[in-house]
Amino acid sequence: MSAGEFHALDDGEAPVATASALGLVACPHCDAVWRDAAEGEPCGRCGTHLHTRKPYSLDRTWAFLIAACIMYIPANLLPVMITRTLFGAQYDTILSGVIYFWVSGAYGLAAIIFIASFLVPLFKLTVLILLAWLAQRGSSWRRPERAKLYHIIEIIGRWSMLDVFVVSLLTGLVQIQGFAVINAGVGIAAFGSVVVLTMLASLSFDPRLTWDSRQQQQAEQEGREPARDNREQKPA
């Protein structure tokens, strides 16, 4: 069991005893655990400021998610790649590129681009919005599954930049003046911003909020009383 979480689960609605409820605070830098440490107090081992939860975690997460949702629209509507040849110019969005590869018979490549460049960002946005909303409500609905979902989006997030890599590669390689020139479109910048914003939202979200009840969140918002200094004790 990790230092930051102590919980006993019988089912999805079972009560959860979190480290915060037990008066334990884990240092995010050296993983030392302190009992009854005051909010913002420096760690006795490395000096990092201690917090029971990431400060303003949900506020920052929602800000990044709203910005990502806004940028998701132009990322899919604006061209990500512009190909100019002797026969004219072709403007390709993410989905038009998927359709082109599918019609051309490259089903595997079309499936990879569709999953990595369309489904994965949409999945990350949906999951993060769900996690943030349930955490804000202090919901106890399927807490173990929600914790697993957070780890899944952290793992698959690295594959979200596939379109950016492909366009960057083609832009650098295909520059045959007078015959074919490939340039990155405005959509690729919007798509890259969606990926970055979802990554920032994932980093800002504190997964420990999943285990907090509404009463615990209200108690933490009201502020904890400064407790005695136990830094001379051996870390747990």
C-alpha cells in the first residue's frame, strides 16, 4: 500500500480511510510521511512544502479542460497538412486523412491515426471531465475503477502526438520545389495545444481527491488547525 493512501474497500460504496483523514501527509518529493503536519509546513527531510492535496487542483484542472475542449473543435475542423503540387493544393484535416488512407486500402494506418489522433484525445477529455466532476461532488461511485482510469489515461497520453510527428516528418522530407511541397496547417497547432492542455489537466488533477468524501473536502477547505511539530520523529 502506498504511503499516500490507506483505504479498506469491500465494494464501491465502502467507507474509505484516507491518509488525510488519519492526519498523515506524504511529501511529494522524498515520499516521507508526517503525522499532523500543518498545511504548507516544510518537510523535515527535504524542505518541500507539505499539502494534503494539490493546492487548487480542481480549479486548475477545469481551466485546462475547458481550454482543451475549445481547441478540440478547430483541431478537427482546420487542416493539419497542406500539400501543394502541380495540380493544385490539397488541405487535409485529421479525419480527411483517415478517410484517404481507408479508401486507399491502408486500413491499418487509417485505424492507427483515427485511434491515436481522434479517439485518444476525446477519451482523455471525457475521462478527465468525469473524474473532476465526480471528485468535486465527493462521489463514492466506483472509486477503484476511477483510480484505474486515471492511470490508463496517463499511459495512453504519450500516443496522442502521432499526427504531429507524422506532419513534422513529412514537412521536413517532402520539399520538392516545383513538384510537391508539404506544409503544416493551422490545425496541427490546435491539435498540439489540445494534447498539451490535456497533459497539464492530467498533471493538475490530484487522484487522491477520488477517495475524499464531501465532508472531508469541506473540512479541508475550512482549513486545518496547526498541529504539533513531529518532524523529529522518524518518517513512516
